[in-house]
Amino acid sequence: INISKDKLLLLIIKMKGFQAERLQILTSLSMHAKFCKSTTYMDEIINLLVSSLSNKSLVSYAARLIGAFSTHSCGCKILINNGVLEIFTQLYLSSS
């Protein structure tokens, strides 16, 4: 099974509740550049990530997902192209 294009991944992303657990699953998958290059659901992943940054109980999970993306050049491009890096920078600077 190729999870990056499978509808099971979309069901995990769109599932109601269990947001921390979904972010943890996506963190594990996003550590791999191959997943980031081949998934057809990156927009949905980014939407979940950005919405999680505004929830104090989920910020640490969202930060880990950002960290997973930043472990390879493909993920860094995704963060930059979707404006996530700027949002994370603002969040980081406002927390100090």
C-alpha cells in the first residue's frame, strides 16, 4: 500500500477529533522526502498544520510536524511555499 496517495490517509487527515494523534502520524510520514514528494493530500496536511498552530494544546505537535518537514529540502520548500515558516516564526517570537 502506498499511503501517500491512499484514501486512508485522507480519512486520517479529515477525521473528527484525535487531532494530536493525527499530527503525530503525519509527523512520522513527513520525515520522509519521498512521502512529501508523492502525496496528493499536501494541501489538506498544511491546512491541518496551520489550524493546529492556533490551538495552544496542539502547538507542540504542530511544531514537531514542522520539524519533520524541515529535515529535507522538499519539506522546507513546502513550508516556505505555503507560508508556514512565517506563521511559525511569528508564533515563536510572540511566545518569548
